[in-house]
Amino acid sequence: MATDLAERISDWVIQRALRPFAVAGFFVLVAFLWTLYFQHIIAYPFPFLFLGAVMGSAWFGGIFSGFIAATLSTVLVDYFLVPPLYSLAIKSSSESFLAAFILCAITMILLVSARRRSETAIREARDQLDARVQERTAELRQSNLELEESARRLRMLTDAIPQQMWSADAQGNLNYCNQYLVDSLGAPLAGQFAEAFDAVLHPADEAFFHQALESSLIAEAPFEIEARLRLADGSYRWFLLRAIPQHSVDGRLLRWFGIHVDIEQQHRERQGLIEAHDELSRSSRTLSMGEMAASIAHELNQPLTAVVTHAYACREWLSATPANLEKASATAERIVQESTRAGAVVARVRALFRSNAAIRQPTDINRLVLDFVHLLRDDVARRNMTIRLLLADDLPDAELDAIQIQQVLLNLAGNAMDAMEGGAGPRELTIRTQRQAPGHICVSVEDQGPGLAPETSARLFEPFFTTKRSGMGMGLALCRSIIESHDGRIWAAPSQSGGAAFHFTLPVPA
Ligand code: ADP
């Protein structure tokens, strides 16, 4: 403590007392020696070197040192340069000279110290700025390192997740794929969304993918679709493709994140369930149709048997001699009653099937076809077939019952797929929409099956006509009744690809 104090005192003495004296002494001595030297050369008093000494002392030793130098210089100038020479006395004629010298010296001390102070302040400010910049640079470097580290950790995490993941910028350019995706697909997805996916999507899923992607990109909203992707070994698997957009606080789209969840197993299980359900509903349909047919037959049998019996009786009464016209007339009356009963049974059955009143609304037929195809997609994929859509632009809306028209499409597409089932050639189902002048649109369902045999063609739309082992022969009859109730027409023709083509028309505003 004491040594500390002693050290501080000695520091203070050196800095505040000895140093100013030493600096001032040094400068004044130099000025004095140079003055002595110059006095031999120029015979004129030379006080300016002392002013220089005052300036030097004030600059290097501070204001106190400047004043010491000024005092020493005044004494020396007075003694050596101001008459009477070699005396401290001042002649009255030289007083103004000495006064001017002192004034000059003081002004210089003040100017130099002011300049010195401002220089010191600037240097200190610069040093502080330098220090701050260095501090900020170090902080920035540190936060960069931390960012890199967290990005690295995130990348390790996403690489460890056993699902395919990617990210893309706001324009849809893919900029990251996790290791699992690279390993599964054999290469990272690169470039724009759409093109990158075209390289790995199953051709049959491309249309759905683009449709979903397009609406999602326009709305900048999440998108989700089930589709098959080609793996590194060339096989296809079902994935749930999901993409989520990230927005800034002010609502600007920043980037997209995507994940593909492998759903092959669930998909297979679901297909199995659908097949079992189809089989069940087919047999229950056959069963209930059988039951219904039996009960209708039973209902009709009674009046029809009675009609036949009464008709025989009537003939007997008429063929008797003489003919019993009274009895024949009564029997004919009973025939009329029984026939009316049978007619009522038929009317009841028809009323039963009409109980669901059709709901007709203006409908975009292309939209209806797309929705229908979406439903059919799994079935088509399961049967290893593909769908081609040829939809005309700018079709007017048609007034129709969407459920019934979808039922027609379902029957036609189901028959088309049944027809292609056993074939070895290409298995493409084409659905086409086009305008048919005047005031009609035409929808066609074409297949690449064996086509229509001449003996089949004539009976296609007859109820209960079927060539299938488990068919009911009601599908096309039902289609015709639906289309005709819409004021349209349905017919079959050979398709250009050699299979069968079914066309139906629907009226639209001309
Ligand atoms: P189902 O499908 O129960 O047999 P449909 O009325 O739908 O009843 O079809 C009647 C018949 O018309 C079928 O059994 C089949 O012989 C024939 N048929 C329908 N569509 C096609 C097609 N696209 N290609 C070949 N034959 C067809």
C-alpha cells in the first residue's frame, strides 16, 4: 500500500514536475546553443529559436513545460540579446521588444496546447473507435461461428432423420437436400421444383403433382399429395409429398421446406382394404338385387297369374253357346283390376328408384372430370394402368347432377379398365372433353382393350346384358337412363387405338 503510494507519488513527480522541466530545459538549451552559434554569423539578435523552443516544449511537455521554457527563454533573451547585453536589466527602448516576445511566447503556448489537446482528443476518439470496431468484429465473428455451428447441427439432425427433406428459395430453386433423400433417390433434387420432380415422379402422377403444385405456388400455401417417386434402384414407392412455405413477419415468402414420408406400406394395406370393400359391396349388391328381383317377381306374379286365369275363363264364357256375355264382361272387369294392380306394383318400383331427386347445378365439366380422376387414381395405379386427360379449354358450364355424371364416368371407366385387364399391350385410359356443335359438349372414355364384338355392340345398353362372370349388366343401362334424363345421348364406337370408346353428350348454353 505504502509502496504503491510512493510509486504513485514518484510517478506524479516525474510526469508533472521533472518531465516538464527536462523537456523545457532541453529545448531552451538547444535554442540557446544554436543562437550562440548563429550570433557569430548574423549580427542580429535571434530570439525566434527561443520561440521555437517554447513551441516544442508546449507540444512535447505540455502547457506547464511551455511556460517553463517561456520563462527560461525570456531570461536568456533578456540576458544575451536585449541591450544592455549580458545583464538582466532592460533598456526602456527594448521593453516593447521583450514584451512582444513574451506575448508571442504566451500566445504560442496557448495555441500549441489547444492544438495538442484537440489532437489528443482526436487520437483518443480514433483509438476508441478502433477498439469498438475490433470489439464488434470479434462479436460478429463469434456470432458467425455460432450460426455456422447451429446450421451444422441442424444439418446433422436433418441428415439423421429417416425421411427425405429439402428446402428451396422463394423462387422455388432447390438449395438443400438431406443425406437420406440423396441416398434414397440416388442424387439430390436440383433446380426448379417442377423440373426436379419430373425427373423422379411416376409418369402417371405428374399431372396431379403439377396441378397441386401450381395452386399451392399461386396461393403460397402448404401442399400435400400422394405420389410415387423413383428410387435409386429404379423401383417406385408411394410417398406423401408435403411442402410448407415460410413467410416473413410482413408476409413476404422467404422459402419452402419439403418432406417426403414413405407410405408404401400404408398404401398397400389401404389398397387391400379397398379391394376387399369392393368385393363385399359387389356381392352385397348382387345379393340385394337378387332379393329385390325376387320380391318384385312375387308382387307381380299374383296379379299376372290372376290375369291369365281370368283370361282363360273369359275365353270359356265367350266360346260357350250361347256365349255368356254377362259373365265374360265381369271376368274382363277382373282382368282390368288385376292388370291395374300389376301396373301399380311397377309404378311403386319406379317411384322407389326416383326417390333421390336429382340436384342439377351449372358445373364445369373439366373440374368434374379432374375430381373424378383423383378418386380413380388409386384404382388405376393398382391395376398398373395410366390415365391420359385431353380436356378442351373454355367449355361452358353444363346444368347437371354431378353425382350422377360421376356415376356414369365410374361405370364407363370401370368397364374400360376391365377390358384392358388381361391385355399385354399398353394400358392407357383416355378421358376427353370437347365442344360439340351446336349447344352440346361431348365426354369420351376410350380404352386400349380388345374392343367391342359385333354381337355385343347391339346389346350393350340392354338391362342385364353382361359378358362378365360376375357382371350384372346394369351399368350401361343405368348410364343411358342418366344421360337421357339430362337430355343427352350416349353411344359406343371403336376407339382410334383399337379398343372401345364410349361417348356421351350433355346440353350447354349455345
Ligand atoms: P357389366 O359391367 O356388369 O357387365 P355393363 O352394362 O356395364 O355391365 O356392360 C355390359 C357389357 O358391355 C359388358 O359385360 C361388356 O361385355 C360390354 N362392355 C362394356 N364396356 C366395354 C368396353 N370398354 N370394352 C369391351 N366391352 C365392353
